[in-house]
Amino acid sequence: MRKHSPIGDEEMLSLPDCRFLNEKGGCERLSFPRCTGEKCTFFSPGEHITDLSGWKSRLSLLSEEEQSRIAKKYYGGKRPWKDGGGDGV
């Protein structure tokens, strides 16, 4: 799969306020690398999904191997979802 470079701030600001818009200007709902705008069938104005309250418990339920892999890849080996494992949100 080809990686797409992030879009600039000006282009990002021109995109509609859709709850499925990701930080790279793509669509979280569809596998589109770029937002197609308000003409999209899935266009859904509104608040972005920001409830991250359960992330620690979800990560804690994973196997030790999977937790270790995620910690190494995204958190510099730390496990912020465990008590004393680093900065949590």
C-alpha cells in the first residue's frame, strides 16, 4: 500500500468538519487517503469522537506479547496504560 504524505494546514482547513476526518486529511470510515468533501455519502458533520476513557483497560486486556509489541512501537517500550508505566491521557 502506498503511503500518502500529510496535507498542509491550508488544505486541511478547507476540508469540511466531518467526524470521520482524520489528522492526515483522510477518511476514518472509508479507506480513502483524502477526504472527498461534503458530497461524500458518509459525510457526517458533528463532534469528532474524543472519548478515550477506555483505552487503558482495552490495552490491558491484550496478551503480554501484544502489549509489549505496542509499547515498543508506539511508547518507547513504556506501558502508560499500566500504573506507573508512563504518562497517560
